[in-house]
Amino acid sequence: MKKIEAYIRHEALEAIHDRLAAIGLPSMSVTEAKGSGRQKGYTETYRGAQSTIFLRPKLKLEVAVDDADLERAIDVILELSHTGAPGDGKIFIYDIVEAIRVRTGERGAVVLASHEDDGLPDDF
Ligand SMILES: Nc1ncnc2c1ncn2[C@@H]1O[C@H](COP(=O)(O)OP(=O)(O)OP(=O)(O)O)[C@@H](O)[C@H]1O
Ligand SMILES: [Mg+2]
């Protein structure tokens, strides 16, 4: 099992979410992030005062996947995040030691499998 941690532009999220869901990966976490890449900050003037902005808003997307789904998921994120301009983002991959579904106590890759057809109500 692997965790994909991707820093993406806000505009890319909906398409990525839809495409991942379409290939059986509907589960993800999204966090508002602020970050800097390798570019230097840019200077902005606010009420006459100049300040340098180092942090830009991004989304952090986290998706836990079975090893067999990893490359397909990366391909989706790469394709739909890429504009070719600086700031397109970055993807990090981590090993997951264990995954546990709280409701059932299930463990392992079964926890990461899509369960769209299990007849359960939506949770929220
Ligand atoms: N080494 C890093 N560690 C943690 N987060 C990072 C790292 N690099 C980038 N990020 C996150 O990804 C966001 C986007 O990075 P960005 O795409 O600007 O990377 P970059 O290396 O500067 O590439 P580019 O030259 O294409 O802009 C950053 O704002 C930050 O949130
Ligand atoms: Mg950058």
C-alpha cells in the first residue's frame, strides 16, 4: 500500500477527483496548503507597503492506494495537474504500514478497495 501526497493547483482538483473515482479510487483527503517551491517569492504592494510573498496557496491531495493502482493514480494526477508553467506542483509517494477501516476492523488492501456498490448510505 502506498500514500500519494500531491500538491496541486485548486483548478485541477475536480477533474482529478472525477477521473480517480471513474477508475475505482473515489476516496481521498484534501487540505488547503500554503507552500513554496524553488522559485523565489514575489513582491507585492499592499496599502503602499511592499512585502515579499513566499507562500502560495495549493491543495494537498492525499490518496492511499493498493500497489497495483499506484501508477494509474499517478498518471491521472500528472496528466490533469500539468500546465507546463512553474507551480504545477509535486507528488510524493510513501509506504503505508497498515490501513484499518474503523467500522469493520478490516485491515490491509481490502480497506483501500472501492466500496461504491456495498449498499451503505453515504456517511458525511
Ligand atoms: N520539497 C518540497 N517539500 C514539501 N512541499 C513541497 C516541496 N516542493 C514543492 N512543495 C509543495 O508543492 C507546491 C508546488 O511546488 P512547485 O510546483 O512550485 O515546485 P517547484 O519545484 O518549484 O517546481 P516548478 O519549477 O515547476 O514550479 C509548493 O507550493 C509546496 O506546497
Ligand atoms: Mg515552483
